[in-house]
Amino acid sequence: MSSLSSAELPARPHRLPHLSSPWLGFAVRRLIGLAAVFVSLLVVSFLIVQLIPGDPAAGIAGANADSADIARVRVELGLDRPLGQRFLDYAGNVLSGHLGTSFMYRQPVETIVFNRLPFTATIALAGIVIVLLVSIPLGMTVGVLTQGGRRGWLDTVFGVITGFLDAIPGYIMASFLVVMFAVGIGVVPLYPPAYTPRFGAQSFILPVASIVIGPICTVARVVRRETAVVLDQDYTRTARGWRLPALKRYVKWTLPNILTTTLTLSGLILTGMIGGAIVIESVFALPGLGSGIIKAILDRDYPVIQGMVIVIGMIAALVHLLVDVLLGLIDRRTLGGSHVSA
């Protein structure tokens, strides 16, 4: 049988190695997703202020202003232009990095937003870290202790307590903590002492506590269930049969398999915590984005409302992106690429 010469052999398809990387496809999809979120926020933030009743020009002109004064203010604010032209101007300003100028304060919106952002970001980010650091070990511990139906009483008590605390809305939890620990026991001062900054670290203790209790219970329940499922798998039973150290079994094999499902759900929960932080800071009178957006709505300060909606929405999108990156680092199959290298 004659053999084919090298010239007659079929050419192997040339594959660009960088195109087969799952991280490349992941990055492209996420960038497209972030762009879609940004465009959606741009449209929604512009249209939503049109639904607010009242004329901001009348409020800025004052109670004694006549129709001529109101018309002059409308021209100054650009409210006399057609809706389409206003949207194009608004989109152009945002794309250039300028969120507009406040109707009430005559300051750049980005200055107002970023002066308030640290308060909201501190509550939300501290809450996210605490939820993950507390709920995952708590859920795993209960799952290990109740493995195989053991300690049924612990499983029942854990379910009842976490279910009850998870059902309490954040603003009610915040009011309860204020009454108990600030007004009643006095362990945490409601307001910092006179010799400390107005908004020191202790000003965030109760706000962070009230925003994390519910999510901790939710995530811990999910982790407990996933722990029970993973511990019942063949590979964990085999590792236990080999009498490997318990810490190694739980950290090396159990934890990564739990995190895949847990982080997927936690991404939604943690994003919701950003909205919860906006409500909680209003209860504690913190000058964050929550109180800022409420005041802007009452003042009909359209640019401030639009700027805060965009910033909050993009922060939520970035939290989702961070969760997806963590999932990709834990399990590359979650990247959704067509080729996953071993």
C-alpha cells in the first residue's frame, strides 16, 4: 500500500490559541453585557424623571415667580428643548464623563454623587464581605454536624432561626437594633460622641448589622443544603474512607463544589444589598446615595436623580461581574467557553 507524500496530506486547520481561551469569550460576553446595561440605564434614567409630577423650573424660580420668570428658568435649565434633543445632549454628556449640573445646587452631579458614594459603598461592601465570611462557614458547619440525619434538633433550630430572621425587612431590623442596642442597652451610641467625627466607624456598626442579618441567613441556608448534597457524593465518601484529614476534605473538595452554586445565588442577594443599603442609610440619617436620591426627587433635581441611578446601576452590574470572575476562577466550566482546557 502506497503512502501519501507530505504534499498530499490534508492540511490541518490552523487554530489561533488565543481564540480558544475561555477567558477571552467570557471577557467579550461580559463587556457586551456591561455595555447593554449601561445603555439601558442611560435610557431608563432619562425617561424615569419625565414621570415625576411637577415642574422643576417653578420650584427653582420660587413661590413669588410669575410665568415669565418660570419660562426664563426653563430656558436656563434646557427644559424648553424637545425631548429627543435633551436625550441626545444628556447621553453625550454622560459618555464624555459629565453627569450634568444640579438644578438646585448648580454643582456638577458627579461631585454630589461621589461625595455621598463613600457612605453607601461602605455599608454595601462591608456587608458583602461580612455575609460571605460568616454565612459560608456557618452553613458548612451546620451541614457537617447534621450529615446523615444526625443532630436533627440542630437542623430544626437552624432552619427556624434563619427563616425567622430572613423574613424581617431590613428597615424593621434597623429600627429594632436602634431601640435595643442604642436606646435601650446603650452598647452602641446612636450618635458618635462630640469628640469624634460626626460619621466615624461606629456610625456604621448598626447600619451594617441591619443589612447583613437577612442575607447571612439566606446564604447560610443555601450553603447548608449544598454541603449536605456534596457530602453525599461518592468522591467525598471515598476521601472519608481513605481517612484523609477532615480539614483537607472540607477545604479542598467540599468547599469549591459548594461555592459554585452559592456564589451564583449570592450574586443576586449581594446586588440586592446595594438597594438595601440605600434604604438603611435613610433610617440612620447617613448622607449617602439613599437620602440624596430622595431629596433630589422631592426637589425635582433631574440631573442628580439620573446620575445616581446610573452610578447605582453600574455598581450592581460590577458586583455581578465580580461574582462571575470568582466563579470562573473556582470552576472554569462556568465561563461558558467552547473549549475548556484541563
